[in-house]
Amino acid sequence: MTKKSVVTEAQEIQLAIELINLGARLQLLESETSLSRERLLKLYKELKGVSPPKGMLPFSTDWFITWQPNIHSSLFINIHKYLVEHAQISGIEAVMKAYKLYLEQVEPEPGGEPVLSLTRAWTLVRFFESKMLETACCSKCGGEFVVHRLDLNHDYTCGLCHMPSRAGKTRKAREDAASASASAPASTQA
Ligand SMILES: [Zn+2]
């Protein structure tokens, strides 16, 4: 095992700080830096004043396909794809840069949470790399949207051009519940 240089370590700490400030979970930090779990926990606490949330990351591809997350995920992945193709960046650097541009586009309210967290965005890129998700071109607007790779996506229509109405029971039940409490403010929390 080679001894880590001080410069490399300083760069990794810098990267971890940036990731934590963007909302990264511990699993993301552990897989993108070689810093020990103890150091990462300490760093996290120092920056955020609290311990990182425990528990596993959400690993399902389905979240990215649901209506509102799909629009945010598609926006992010298009920015990411553009940067990888045109800005000669890759890996975590591309994810971070694309995520910052995504935040500029969606401008979450001060103190509010963006629909797509950094950890979700990072997971999304991994789902693309493992070819579980891909983009399909909307036959109406021509935009590229996140879809399951194994679904039939010819003649695909995106969630903006076609609001979900063909909807199964779950959706119907949710809409009934929503109209019953129409005055309740909409929440972006999943
Ligand atoms: Zn469309």
C-alpha cells in the first residue's frame, strides 16, 4: 500500500467539504474519496453541526420515473451529458458541476430542499452507467427524458406533454385525496 501524499489528502478533504455542502450522504463520500469513515464523520459534523443521516441510500430506479422527479432528473442528466461531452470533465467532478447548474435552473426556495438531492443525482448517473436507465426522446416536444431501459419507449411522450391521466388506481386515489384537501400546500418532499 502506498502512503497517501499530503497534497492528495488535502484535495480529498476539499472535495469532501464541497460534497457535504451540496448535501452528500456518507455513502457518496465514502465511495468518492479514500478518506476514512471516522474522518468523514468528523468533517460532516463540523460542517453541518449534526451527524449524517443513517440508513441505506434509496436504490430503486422507480423514483426517477415518477412524474415530478422525472422532470428534475431529466434536466440534470441532460446538463451532465452536455458537460461530459463538451467540457472534458467526468466522474464526481461532472456530477458536482452539473448539480450546481441544475440548482441554478430550479432555484429552490431559501431553506427549501431541491426535488433532486446531490446523492440522488449521483445515484442517477450510476444507473445510467450500469444501463438500467437511459433517455428517450419525447415524440411531442423532442426533449430527452429519463426512462427505464427495458420499457418500450418508441412513441414516448414525456410528463410535460402528457400529464398522467391514463393513471392506475394509486394515482386516482391520490388525486381524489388531493381534491378533497385542495387547500393544502403542495409539497416537493418525496
Ligand atoms: Zn415532451
